[in-house]
Amino acid sequence: MLDWIQVRVGSFQVVALVTALVVFKKILDRLQDRLPFPPGPKGIPWVGNVLQMPLDKQWMKFADWAKIYGPVVGLKLFGKSIILLDDYESASDLLDSRGAIYSSRPDMPLANRYGGFSHALTTLPYGDLFHLQRKFMNRALNPSAMNLWLPMIAENARAFALNVLESPDKIRQFNRMYAGSNILMMAYGYKVDSPDDPWILRAHEATQTIESLGNIGAHPIDIFPILGNLPFRIWGKDFLTNMATMKRLLHEMSWIPYNTVKQQFFTGSAPACMVTSLLEENAKGAEVQNETSIIWASMMAYGAGADTTVAALDTFIIAMMLNPNVQKKAQAEIDNLLQGERLPALEDRQSLPYLEAILKEVHRWQPVAPLGLPHAVIEDDEYKGMHIPAGSMIIFNLWSMLHNSKDYPDPESFNPDRYIREDDGKITFRKDVRDPEDLAFGFGRRLCPGRHFASASLWLATAMLLAVFDISLPVDEDGNPILPDLDYENGIVSHPKPYKCVLKPRSEHSVESLSS
Ligand code: HEM
């Protein structure tokens, strides 16, 4: 009897507890529902902010909105939520600290379902495939794995400077060749001998085709996926052609290099590279496990890594033309260390802090990816009294974070000195100025896996250029300097418009060291 009563009381308690929990959860949900969506420009019913979305230099408009509504701005596009993060604090709070729920990517049906991107790491949602490809990337690009690639990058930097010496007016092509050679060698052991290499040209064409499709994620098909069922010709002939070209190029970029290495692997002649080591781990007899992920992880190293490095190096050259004093100070630092006896090597990096400050300023002054890549949040969340709905697209405005005058006074000027203190000629880095490299490569679990590779490639090329050349502005027939256009192109990766520059060897000795 007593037992029965105890069971009854026990069950009653369990039922009461469960009921209380359900009610509590409902109250919490209600409260969360009642939390306001982040403030933002008032849209129109159903359509939301569609008509206010800027088509050009979105980062500028987003920064203007943040000045009005605060660092976390909410937008709606036909009911879809977009959250703009305008300061480092909110980006780091959400994307770093709450990375477990803020590390997905928005669904982009146009690129993923119809454009051939479905296995690309850059667009993969948070999940098993994402983890697998990140693991593949990190294995090839982590700081200690970098030791494998550094001699090759150093050799390519020297070849880059030699090419520029012979044809200085082709520096932009050689820049593309340099960035591409480094990554193709790392990923596939493929050696590039000319700026017209078919692998380089194909990748360049693919990038341009992708950019020509406009803001990825903002096409009507991305907003109403059902529209993808309509015949594609309704979007125009150019769209049709670009989509077909993009799909073809992506397929070629991923399969041709991979198949070349795979064949070499099975005949015992594969070069040491990312794909070879992934094949070593994943080949079981003639079968290759996780083959699609191997193909896409290696391809995305090129897809995401080449164009970004090119843009940063172009910005460096432009900054040096426009700021001769900065250039002279960096050259003096190099000359002081090397005494004209040899060319710079990566071992010198610690000893050249001013060059380091220049690279920080390159990342800040004209950020390569002004809006990074959008993340997506997979659960409802609450931040500083605001409700962030599950599925929201999260855009972090790197341009704005790197151009705010509180952190970086006079943000439009190129000023590496902002990061350093100088005492008796000894340079130390200021701890009170945020390092742009902490932002420029993104956040949390989607942080750029190629950042160490990019950093080494940029350092070696810039040190080499400064050691060997004086970089200056070209002049017109009347002797007036021809200034580069600082109105950068629109795009996920923002490039400067075509520019001209003059590169003159600084001394016979540096030219000799380059050729020897
Ligand atoms: C100056 C050079 C570079 C810059 C400024 C840069 C910047 C970025 C940024 C902002 C992101 C987005 C991060 C996020 O979503 O939070 C990203 C992602 C990525 N980057 Fe880089 N990157 C550079 C070079 C490279 C290189 C050299 C590689 C490869 C060798 C690379 C591979 C990738 C990949 C695969 C992703 C996608 C990661 C993911 O979705 O999980 N990047 N990068």
C-alpha cells in the first residue's frame, strides 16, 4: 500500500515537473518571441527591405545603417532575416564565442543546386561534410604543415621578382601567376611556367564568371527557391550562358587537376602535395574514399586562395606607389638587416617589424573581402535583448570594422605607423590597436584555413619587391603623376581597377642576387 502511494506520489511529481517544464519553455519561447528583432531601416510589408538593398559597395550602405541603428542591424528580404554585424565586439561575441550555432552558411540554391557549388567548402552548411573538408584543409595548411611549402613559395617569390625585372609592365599578370603557382603547387604539385598557363586562365575565367552573376545569395532564386523550377532562359541570355560556363569551369577546375594527380598516384609518380597525402590516407586499393571531398577541398584552396592573395598584393603595390615615405622606411629596414648581401628570407620576418606593420595596414586599408563570407545561425538566439531567428544570414562588415575612426584614426590614410611604437629605433607593436589580421580572415569555425599560407606568400613577395625595386607612380607626357583609381571593384573579393606602376631595380647588386 505504502509502495503504491509512493509510486502514485512519484508519478505525480514527475508529471508535475514535466508540465512545469513545458509551461516554462512556452513562457521562455513567448518571451523570446517578444524580444525585438534587431533594429534596421523600415521596409515595406511582405517585401521587407528588398528595394533598399544597395547593388554597389554594399559595405558602405551597411555602415551608414549601423550609424543610425547600432552595430547589430536587422533586415528582411521577403521574410528572410539578415543580420548585419558592424563592430568587432558583436562579430566576435556571436561568430567566435557562439560558433557552435553561428558557423553554417546560408542556403544559396542558385550556386549550390544549379551552379555546381554543392560540395564547395565555402558554401557547405555546418555538418559532417564541412568538418571533413576543414580537416583536409587544416592538415595541409596548419602552421607546421606550412614548413613543407615555404621553400617552394620562396622560390616562386624569387621567380616573381625576376619576371617583373624582365617585364615590369606585366606585374599584374605575374602577380596572378605567383599566387596561382603557390597554391597549385601546394594542392596538386603542378608547376606553372607562364601567366598564360591553362590552369591559371581557367580559374581566372571561373572567378570572373562567378562575379558576373552578381551578389551571390541575392538572386530571386535564392530568395524563392521555387523559381529555380522555371526555365532559366527567363533570366536572360547572359545569365543562361554564365551559369553554363560556371558549371563547366568548376567541373574542369576540380576534376582535371585531381585526375592528373590520381593517375600519378596509382603509377607511383605523384608529387608531394595536398591531394597526394589525402590519397595516401583515403585510397583503399583502387577505391578512393571521400573522393568528392578530396576533390573539392583541394579545388577550393585555389578557388578561395588565389584571387584573394592577388587583391592583397595589388593593394600593397598601390600603397607603395602612393606612399613613398612608407616605402623608403621599409627599404631602410630591409637594407639595415641585410646590408645588401642577400635577398630577404622568411627567417628575417621577426627582424622586419615595419614590413609587418605595412602588411597589417594592407589588410585594413582595402580589405580583400569587405563583407567576408556570410554565416548562418542554426538556432534561435538572443543577443543583448534582441531576438536572432534561426536561419538568419549573418553578414559581418569587415570594411566598416577596419575603417572606423575610433579604432583607426584617419582611416582613409595608409599609415603602418599606427600599429607600432619606436624607442631608440627599436620597433614594438602597440597592444592597444586591434590587429587587422584578427578580422580580415573572418571568424570562428569558418576562419580562413589558408591564412598562414596567404601570410607567407604575401610576406615573401612584398619583402622581395621592396628589396629589389623602387615602386613609383607613372607620369603622363606633362610629367604629372598618374594616380591609381582607389574606387575598388564590387564583389566578394574586391579588386582595384587596372592600374599602372613603375618598377625600377634599386641596385645592380640586388639584381645579381636575384639572378644567382
Ligand atoms: C589575403 C588573403 C586572404 C584573405 C584576406 C582571406 C579571407 C577569407 C575570409 C574573410 C574568409 C571567410 C571567413 C568566414 O566565413 O568567417 C575566408 C574563407 C576561406 N578561405 Fe581565405 N583568405 C585569404 C587567402 C586564402 C588562401 C591562400 C586560401 C587557401 C590556400 C584560402 C582558403 C579559404 C577557404 C577554403 C575559405 C572557406 C572556409 C569555410 O567556409 O569554412 N584563403 N578567407
